[in-house]
Amino acid sequence: MLELDDLSWLTSQQANAWLLDLAHDNRPIHQQLTYLRKQLSGAKAGLLVQQAALRKHAFRKFGFWAEQMLFTDKSLQQATDRWIAAYKAARYSRSVAVHDLCCGIGGDLLGLASRGERKEEPASTWNQTTDTRTIGWDLSAPVTRLAKYNLHAVLGRSAKRIVDVVTGDVESLTLPAKALWHLDPDRRPGQKRTSQATMHRPGPEAVERLLKTHPDGAVKLAPACQVPANWAKSAELEWISRDRECRQLVAWFGELANHPGKHRATLLSHDKPSHQTPSKARPGDPAIDSLVSYSLAGQAGRQLPTAKRLGRFLIDPDPAILAANLLGELAHQHDLAALVHEGAYLTSDHPVDNPLTACFEVLEQLPLRVKPLAKYLASRDLGSLEIKKRGVALEPSVLRRQLKLRGSRTATLILARLGQREVAILAQRCPRPGAAK
């Protein structure tokens, strides 16, 4: 963990100049350290190289913002990415103060603060006491120092009038009346990450106390978190995915819950199918203006019919659908059936155009035996395969080496179970009307 003395130097203009140079330095780390140690102390050289590496890892979460921010390894792993933060912030009113509890290095805080910024209003019109600002809280002084730096680095001078970051224990915090809140509890109170909400800090008891006085808020959780039973009844539970990865579960309470007691699966995407009605994540941020969200809300655990045969089309649901236990809801809405009982792949004789699914037209169904499969694929002049699998042990990377294909055509090969059999399904992706090319 970074100490305050380390941060005092890392946030200096001198350190920033070195970090800008390292951003374009592609030499191995040991060579970078050797060079820096000729100019600086070993401790400072180590801090710079570590931050440069973290900024590169952070690009996937923060885009070009990462080039201006500072991180710790743990805080980067736990931070909400820029796009999900903007999507979540859109649920919060622009006219009410929002307190981001356990804000970390500022992932969600940046989204919430941007939500509150009104560029058409002069700073003098902002009431700093009743405030419509965003306030971040964290128990760690070094972490709040990082959050303040990141907010200023990304938002510039406007950060001072729309956001504040305070060091404090949120479990003993008394929020102003009518304030909204967002809580990101520590999922690693010990050395290992846990999916048990009762092991988080703050835990469910602290959340219950907060809900009695401030019923409108949200708790950020890991997708696999085991949610307390009373939350499942009163909150809307939303699983959010981006880039085919389910990244976050959010429990929405009070007025922030659109469907209390139900589950929601949400995909954030830049594709815009023509006949769908997507919702904008949040207007006003040029980097995410094209970002849209697609959701399916319904009753979790609906009965899932099992197919007697493979239909003309195979449907692969988004990971958020599976995490939210909405496969039965999806099947019910689109008249689909599962290849196996409680399986993930669905099938039908009609195509499905839903952004929360990938639809494939079935070309051939074959037994999952390597030698005859390789012979068949070679006869079809297939050389480039997208290989997907669920419910079978064979790894796509292993199968690819075993097939030794040399053809010129491309297709998708889906490894799955159909009843008691393991099958290889040759398919091609169905084009999505109106999707971005």
C-alpha cells in the first residue's frame, strides 16, 4: 500500500513529468529501473515504474483517463470502470447530493461527479452546504488522497466545486437528509476475496441501518455475491456486462429500484440494432456518448424447457443473463428451449435478434470426435474457426491444435452437450440488423 509520503511525491509535477516519459518507454522494466536509478532514488524509481505499469493495465477500465490517474494494484482491481460508472450514475438525480461510500480511487465517484456537473451554470450558483455535489468517503487516508488527485486530473478545475473526498468510517457516518448514496464495500476484509456479503465491510447490518434513514441507494457487489434474502425481496438486483464479461452486480434500493424484487441483466454496448430501443448510458461525455444499454428484467429461476432436438438456430446468452438467473425468462419471451436441462445454450427454429444474445445458424451437427471432425472440416475448406464451448471438458485451444486445419473459409464451431451426447455444431453468426459494422 502506498504511504502518504509516497503520494506526496507521486502527485508532484516532477513525478508527473517522469510518468509521461515512461508512458512512451517500451523498454523492459529492469532497463527502465536502471535508467531511473541514475536520476532518482531507488524508492522513487520503483514507484514510477509501478505506476506506469498500473496505468497500462488501467486502460481497459478507464481509457485515456488512465494516462492521468494514479492507482494501487488492489484499488485498480476493485474500481468500477468508466463506462459502467456512467451507466450507474444516470439513475441518480442531478438535483440531489450523492454520497459515494468506500469510494476507493474514484471509479464510481468520477461517474457520479460528472453527473452533477452543470457547465451552463456559473460556480457562484452552487450552494456548497446544501449541495447538489458528490461526496466521496473512504477509511484510508492514502486512498482518499488518490481519489482527490484522480478527480482533479480527469475533471480539472471543475472538480473542486462539484465533488469532495473525505477520510472517515462510513459505518459511523450520518448522512444529510434526503441524500442519495452508493456503497462499494470491501470484499477483501482479510487476505482473500469473498462472495459472502456477510463478510464484507461494511456488511449487511450496516446497510440495513443506513436504509432505515436513507432508503434510496445502491450497493455494488461482485457478480457471484450471495445476496441476503431480504435484499432479494426489496431491491432490484442488476447484473451488468461489458465486452462479453459480467463485471458487476448492483442492488438498487428505494426509488432507485425500477423493478423491486426482480432481477435485471444489462449489457453495455456500442452496437445499435435498428429496431431495438436502447437507452443512453449518460449524455454529455464524448468518450461514451455512443454507449447504449440493453436490459432484460424479470423473475429469476423461471422453468427452462429442454429441447428434444437441435433447431435451425443456436442462441448463446450474454453472461449477464446467466449470472442473473434469467435464462428461463429469456426462453419464455422468445420461445426457446435449452440443449440440456439447466444448460446455457438455447435453440429454436427461428432466429433471435436480441442484443443480449448471439444467434447462430446451424450448418451441421457432428459427434465430438476429433479425427472425423478434422476430416469433415478439411473437406469444407475450413481453416479459421471461432470455437465456443459450454458443458464439455475439451478446451478450444487443445482442439484447435488437434484439428490442424489449413482451409481458407471461416465458421463457428460450438462444443456442447445435447441430451447425453457431446456434439460439435458447425454454425455461422446471424447478422444483426442495424448493428454497427
